[in-house]
Amino acid sequence: MNIDKKIADDLVANDVSFVTTVPCKQLAGVIAEIDQRDDIFHIPANKEDEGMGLCAGAWMGGKRPAIIMQNTAIGVTVNTLATLIQYYRMPLPMLISYRGELREPVACQVEMAVHTKAILAQMNIPTYHFHKRADVEEFDNILKYTFMCNKPVAILTDANFWGGYGDQ
Amino acid sequence: MIRSEILKEIAPILRDQLVVCNIGIPSQELHAIDDQPTNFYMLGTMGLASSIGLGLALAQPKPVIVIDGDGSILTNLGTLPTIANNVADNYILLIIDNGSYGSTGDQPTYAGRKTSLAKMAQAAGCDRVIECAAADTGRVLQEALDAKQMTIIVSKCKSGNAKMPVITMDPVVIRDRFMKAVSA
Ligand SMILES: Cc1ncc(C[n+]2csc(CCOP(=O)(O)OP(=O)(O)O)c2C)c(N)n1
Ligand SMILES: [Mg+2]
């Protein structure tokens, strides 16, 4: 199974047609996949909070949005999650690369990894952690759940899920 | 002219359009001058008005006018290249450049000193950028609507705020009536 394709297929099947991204090496494949889909409008953002603003607008305009980002950015999005996405009650699936977990080669990435789940928990954001390839089977249900409850929902995807990192 | 005088003057143009309005006193002023279901008031999240408006303009065909501030553009400068590279001809970004953080007591911004937001928008790649005096805002805004071309307007005005009540409407009510107006 190609997980990049499966994720893009699930987005399309759930009518998600507006996707913003800030890259991570682990996300390169899924971003490339989304970029070449005709049924998804891909709009790269310069910062993750900016991307969430784009998503909020797209949703009010009738399109289902999603953001693809790295967990190191979770801190810069706290205010936007609290005062825009949650305050106005908007759905936002967040596909997040979970850097700094098992099989991580870059020590600095661990420094935000240790805060990632704590911040998400503090904000009462439903959070799923994909560690094995088969975990991607839940993605479709997570998308349905997100647009059912109109909340931001985090899907943390670690290096083991993506099949390792770089040369490892 | 100060921001509230510009808003009073352009209110008849704004009335029938989708408007995304900047956090703080700008939203309070617009709400007090002419509250409409087609107005989306930001109650927080400084900096994201231009991004919300762009997402909205890209997602549906009606014209979208964003009323932003110089301080908010400066805090989300990455928005200018994103706007420039994702052209939506139903998008108008009106930056009310009073050279200050008006809502928090008129502390000066760099836009009121050496920095030109119009030049920054041009350098970011925005094709239609118009800087105007406060008194010309209505004419320039109407021309932008008629042009049906993505436009960035930088309206240079004086610092100062009108005394208006805080918006007490629930955010979900603001958002729900706005979405109904969008899809009407
Ligand atoms: C993250 C964040 N920092 C600071 C503030 C405080 N704040 C609210 S409005 C504002 C000024 C915005 O200035 P500008 O965009 O130029 O609008 P103006 O009021 O001048 O029209 C500031 C600093 C805030 N709400 N959020
Ligand atoms: Mg200002």
C-alpha cells in the first residue's frame, strides 16, 4: 500500500478539496501527491497559522479544508487554534509529521516532540498517533469525525509510520 | 481622516459585499456603523484577516473585501507572497494604514516610519497595488470592484479610534450568519 496515495484518496473521498501545507521531509511524498491531484486545490503557506487562516476562509466559502504541517509548528498555532478554529467552531483536520520520535536522527527535533502531545491535550484537541503503517486505515474515519464535530483534530504521524527517515 | 471616518464613507460600498474585518477597534467600528450578516468580525487572531479572506475568495465566486491594518499585515507578512501567487480576482485587500497599532493605544508601527507596505506588496508579486490618500478610499475601492481584478489597496490615514462598544455577539453566531450570507 502506498500511504501517500491512500491519504490523498481519503481526502478526496471525504470531499476535502482545499489543502494547505508547510513541508517536512517526512511529508514530501504526500505533499507531492496532493499537488498533482486535480480534485484538490493545494496552497502552500509560509507559516502554519497563516495556513489555518486560509483553511478557515475556505471552509466558510463552502470547501472542506485540511492542513499538513510539522509538529515543531504546534506552538505558533496555539492562538489561532484557540481564537479562530475553536472559538468560531470550525473543522480542521491537521495531518502532522511527528518529528523527534523513535527513529529520529536530528536531536533538536526531540525538543518539540516532548511538548507536542501536552499542548494538544491542554487544548482539548482530539489527537491520534499513527505509529505503524496499518494505522492509516483510521484516516478515513478521523476525517468523518472531524467534519461531524467541527473541531480541529490532530493526526500525529511518526517516522516509524512513514517507514523511517532519510538514510536510516 | 481616521479609520472610522473611512469606514463611514465606504459603508455603502461594503454593505452588499462579503467583508472580513480586522480584530479590535476596526471590527467594533464597522459593527457599530453598519452591522451586516455579510460581515465577518474577527474577535482575536491578530494578523489573519488577509488569509481568511483569501481562503474565502478562492473557495467561492463572490467578491471578498478584507479590511486589514498595517500592524496586522506586518505580523503576518508571509501573507503577501501567498496572495500574489494565488490570484483570486474576487479578492480585495484594503489595508487601512494608520501607521500604528490603533487598537492597543496607537503605538507606531514600522509602516508609519521607513517601511512601505505598497512596495512590499509589489515586491511580493502582487500585480495591482494602489496606495491612496484616506479621502480617495471609496473611489479606489469601487474601481477595484469594477475592475474584477485582485487588488491591494493601502489607504494612508491618521491614527485614532472612535469610541465604540465591544462586540458581544457570539462567535458561532457571527460565523453562522456569515456562512448563510456567503451561500445565499
Ligand atoms: C498575537 C497578538 N498580539 C497582540 C495583540 C494585541 N493587538 C490587538 S489589535 C492590535 C493592533 C493591530 O494594529 P493594526 O492591524 O494596524 O490595526 P489598527 O487597530 O491600527 O487599525 C494589537 C497589537 C493581539 N490581539 N494578538
Ligand atoms: Mg494600524
